[in-house]
Amino acid sequence: MGHRITIVGPGAVGATLAGAFAASGADVCLLGRPGPHLDAIAAQGLVLCSRQARSEHRFWFPTAYDAGQLPFPDLAVLCVKSQDLLAAARSIRLWIDHGVEVLVVANGVPWWLLSTVGQAGGEPVLRSVDPEGELLHLLPARRVMAGVAHFSSALDAPGQVTHLSGTRLVVGDPTGGVSNRVARCAAALSAGPVHPEPSRDIRRDIWEKLLGNVNLNPVSALTGANVLEILDDPALRQVCADMFEETAAVGAALGIDAAMTADERLAVARELGAFRTSMLQDADRGRPLELDAIVGAVRELARRTGVPSPSLDVVYALLALREYVRGHRATPGT
């Protein structure tokens, strides 16, 4: 893998990775949607602050709204919300057809998961996140790398991003093992503030992060409460534990075992303090929620594997109706 990297979706996470690749010596370009954030970067550079290092750097990156305006990269890194992945993949179709390597850093259950497991049976398309199977066609498991971000960043203002905490980016192949392309991707982040960790089982890494998001994220978006407020409520804490157990059972049915119990995972969340989850922040800002990738896909997999999911079903139905009422869904949840 060479050193030409294009970040597709340079929001908080994408901008942080852009700075990390640049600090490691890569030539970085940014591809994004028209708007004040990309316009500010084009005019004034990207200002990337680090809360931990108490530093500020300004990066000047070529930017574009259209992939045709940028040179072919060696690696395209998609850092968009799960509901925007198909549009992002379509926007770089020419690069994909040309053989450009692709790394997707996103939350939730990936569209390719069913194509890599034998336990679910039936078709490989995960309809909750890829209704027509177009993503699986554009980016099958063999054509993509997956990234799990264990760091948090915030978009403070157009063109300004702060890296708040965490430094890990786990990278792996959907089909398992550490391939040469995963090793090259990790090497391209050798010197920046984000530390790559090649994974031999990225599906397990994805599921472990999902186990921390599948409950607290939607419950916080429904209630408006921070994590400590949820965990201090015995009834809500039990709901979160039940959602964890149901999700862990789905993972086990797919051959993906959890490394933690519900009590252990919720204890980790408590240690992080009174933080507002990413889904709650999106709800506060009136943005569409990553509901289907984080909860809906788990419900679909539960049905495919015969695992009961009553708590997931109730929380999903409530939040899906909330999204419908706010105009973010065409129909309520089912």
C-alpha cells in the first residue's frame, strides 16, 4: 500500500484519522459532502486539537465533493454513519472498480457479516443495513477491511476537530487473519496519534464494541439521560443488561463469543463517567440515528438464528417510532 490516502467523510473521526495518516507521512485528501465543514477546511485548513496532548495543528489537505476531482488513492477510508455507507460506496465506485483498497470505520453490524459465517444459513444479505444487497455487491467481504475506532473526537466548528480521548484503531479482514493489506494499513499509521492494532478476528472486535453500544446508545437517545443516570436507575440498568445478554447470545449463535459479562461491560461504562453517547448527541442535534446498524441488525440476526430478543425488540420499536415521528424514517419500526 502506497502513501496516498483519501478520507471519505472527514467528520470528527475522519478528520482525526486524516491527521494521523498525515503525521505518519501519507499524502492525504478529503472527500466529503458540500457544506460549511469541508468549505472551511478548503479555505483555512483543518485545525486538529488534542485534549490529551494539549496541542493544536493545522493541516492543509486537497478537498473535493466529487471523487473524480481527486487522484486515485492507494487507500480509501470511509468514515461515515452506517446509514450513509451506501452513498459513500457509490461515490467511489470508480476507485473500487480500479482496485483501490477500502477501509470502513463504522459502528454497528457490518453488511458483510452474514457472508462470513455459516451458522445463519440462507442468503448472505443483511436486509436491515443493506436492503437491496447493493453494498454487499459493491464491497464484498474480500474487497474491504474493517476498522473499529476506540477513540472519541468532536467537531467543534466547521474546520475544527478535537481529539478527546483514546488512541486505538483496530483493523482487520472480514475473513480473518492478518493479511498483507492489513499490515500495510497499520504501517501507514505508524507515527500518528492513533495507534493501529491489526486483528486476527475483526468480527469479534466489532461484536465486542457492539455489546457496549447496543444498549446504552438507544436507551440514552430515548431518555435523554447520560450513562451514569441510566446505570443509577435499577430498572434501566436491567434493561441494558438484558439487551447485552440477548446480543451476546446472537453472537454466540454466529460463532462469535463475548469476552465480558453484562456486569463487567456495564462496569466499564460506569468508569467512563457521565458521558453522553454518540446516539444521544445525534438525537440532540436532530440527526438521523444509527438505529438499524446498532439494534435493527441484531434483531434480524436474532430471528435468523432463533434467539429470543424481547428487550431489543421493545427498545427498537420505541426508537424507530421516535425516528418516524421526526421524519427520519419512512415507516415506523416493525
